[in-house]
Amino acid sequence: MISLKKFDKVFFNSLIDKEKILLGENFFTVFENKTKVGIVGVVEPNFLQIIIKKEFRSKGLFEIIVNLIMEKMNLNCLSATIDKDNIASLKACKKAGFKVLSKAKLDLLRKKGFLKENQVRMIKNISEKQHKSLYSIILFLGL
């Protein structure tokens, strides 16, 4: 069972990719049963920040964690910025329902300095109906 609990700064500092994360107020430690597997949070305006320990990657946890954080924070939209060469993260985002912004929007973000040339911006939107359905599934599973 995957759960989100109080942010553990000591655990965060032990993670290899921690320098890629911009910490904010809304961060949680991710547990699989009793094992700490990563951290997840959202910084304004709805930007996903996540690290999953290497040994827990490629196990389908990303999609579960994204759905949990969206439900916990009552979000209908979530954005992620991914390096183009990070194929595993791009695939995980797509599997979790994220879509790459249009070329025109990406070009505008790059022009304004919000996105580097080697990055893409992805977004996940869920409708109110999907939000309620997701909440029901999470309650049913006890997550």
C-alpha cells in the first residue's frame, strides 16, 4: 500500500537527486507499506516535484503517487517539467495521464525563459467527475 506521510527532511537529504527539487510547504514522504520510497510535493502554481528511490522506479508507483498528491491537495491540474533525454520520466508521466504542451506553448515558455531548450512541459488535467471517481477508488483501496 502506498501512502503519503509527514515530510522527512533527513530522508530527503539522503536522496541522490535532491538538488533537482525545489522544496515548498506541501511536501510528503512516500511510503510503500513501511518503507520510505521517495518524496513528493507541489510548488505553486501546481508544479509536481518528485523523487523515487532508484530501486523503486519502474514499478508503477509514479501514477499512484501522482493520483494521491492530486487528491490530497484537491488539485484538478498538475504540471511537470522534464528533461527531453529523461525517457523514463517522460514515459511515466504519459502513463500517468500527462500530456506534452503544444509546440506553440513550449516555444512561448522558452522565449519567456520559463523553459530550457532541453526541457518539455507536461500537464495533467482531470475533470470534476474524474476527481470524484479517483477519490472513491482511493477510499476503496484504503490509500
